Amino acid sequence: MKKALFGLSLCAATAMAYAGMSLPTYVTAAVADSARPLADTQLDASRKPAELVALAGIKPGDKVADVMPGGGYFTRIFSKVVGPRGHVYAVVPQSIAAARPKALEPIKAIATDMNYHNTSLVVLPYDQLGAPSSLDVVWTSQNYHDVYGQVTVFAVQGNSGPDETAKLDAAAFKALKPGGVFMVVDHAAEPGSGGRDAGTLHRIDPATVITQVQAAGFVLEARSDLLSNPQDAHDKIIFAPEIKGHTDKFILKFRKPQ
């Protein structure tokens, strides 16, 4: 038990060390990119993208899968970080593309923008992310709970939500190079609640995510409280006006063994 607690403490200490380090210039330059829309830059103070990208270790030349990219907030930043020698794959699950085709429009616009010419839109099922052992980083932010909780367009008929997230984890493991990183950022649920609130409050217990991702073969390398909010009681839906944009979020960094 003491050994397990020490491991978690080491993970937290590692994450905090990352947060306190000087940020690479290619990261700060990507966040400061003048081509980023105002709607994105206004979120930077609360989302802390530079620190998150530095923690993930994304660097020039990397191949990154931005899974469930939404409007492309991180997609644009990744594009500038990896540069002309790297590539960003904005991966939209087939269930979303089929049920909500307009959800593809923001990423299509980014992929055709010369400022982000190293970006591709990819539509795939959860059990596929790319060619085996080809990616340096797989990233998903604030959507793991949607898949687990079978939220509307994230649900796949005939499958449970936990089955789909397990498939996503396995696909990430297969697509990553040995030593590659899988980053999961999401809204925290009440400790011990598992996936109970994933489909209702849009929250998930990080312990549930850790158990699932480790079952796919990953090692938990670091966790960070960079986006934590101790004032969040975990009892409200993330869209509630009094908590929207300020939920308690967890950051988990997993690594595929060499």
C-alpha cells in the first residue's frame, strides 16, 4: 500500500515539476500564434494550453492524434508545435460524423487553412486511430466521459460506453510508437463514483479512467492538478452557470512501454 501511495505521489510531483519548468519556445510561440481565433485565445487563462502541451512533451516533428477535437482549440496549437516536419490528425469518431455532419466543419476549415497545412481530418470508429506504431502522442480532452457515458452522438448502437472507451484505449496503444504518450484531460466526478455521472453530469472519476487505460497496457507516468478546482463539489452538471468553465479537471499522462 505504501509503495502504491509513493507511486501516486511521484506522479503528482513529476507533473508539478513540469508545470514549474520554463516552457519551450516552440510551445509558447504556438500559443501566441496570431492566426488563432479570439474565441480560442480567450480560453487560454482557464485551459492553460502551454503547460499541458509541455507536460505531454509534444515537440517539433511529432505525429499527434487529437481525438474528438471539437472546434479545434488544441488542433491549431498542436499544428504549430509539431511544425512542417510533423503532422496533426484531428480524429472525429464515425458516430459523431454520421449524426452531426456539421461538427466536421470547424476541422475542415482548419485543414484547408494554409496556417495549419500539416493538419488532416480523419473520421474513424473508436477502435481505429491510425497505422500501428506511427504516432508520438494521442490526446483527448474533455470527451472521455462522453464516450463512457454514451452521451448522444458519442454512443455506438449495440455497444456499451465502457466498451467504447476500452476500444479507444486499445486503439491508442496500438497506434502509438513504443514510448508514445496518451493524454486524457476531463471533468472530475466525485471520488469513488466510477462512471455513474458520465452520462448525466458529464463527469468521470479519474480512477475509472486510470483502471481502463492501464488495462490497455499503458503505464501512468504523471497526473497533474494544474486544472483542479477544490471549490467544485462535483455535484453539478458541467454546463451549470455557476461552474461552467471552472470545473475540477484531472490531467493524466500515460506512456506506452518501450
